[in-house]
Amino acid sequence: MSEDKKSEDEAMSPAYSRSTLLVAAALFIGFCLLLFFLPQIMLAIGGDNSWVAGSVIGAVLILPFVGFWLRGRSRRKGQN
């Protein structure tokens, strides 16, 4: 019975390697730092031009979705 329980636990839990978790943590911390310093970045790049500052915000908001799209493409490519 204990072997059945062990195999069920292994099947239900995803097998993440240490390097995968470290990369995910680094990306998360990097994105949080980017958001923290975003007002200063907008002022430095945009200055008096609000359109440039708005485009910086747009790029930062689109960045995670582009990352997820690229990840999905690479995973689908690996399955074929």
C-alpha cells in the first residue's frame, strides 16, 4: 500500500529541478525590481514627452505575455 501512495504522490507533484526554480525566482525578482524602478525609468526616458513614457509602460505590461508566448512556442516545438 505504501508503494501505491508513493507512486501517486510522484505522479501528482511536478518534477522541477533546482535550476528551474532558481531561474524562475531570478525572473520574478528581476521583474519586481523593474516595476519598483519603473517611475524613475519613465522619467529618465520620457522626460517631458508623455507618449514615450506611456510606451515604456506598454512595453513593460506586454513583456510577460511575450515571455509566456515564447515559452509556449518552445514547448510545442519540443513536443513535435
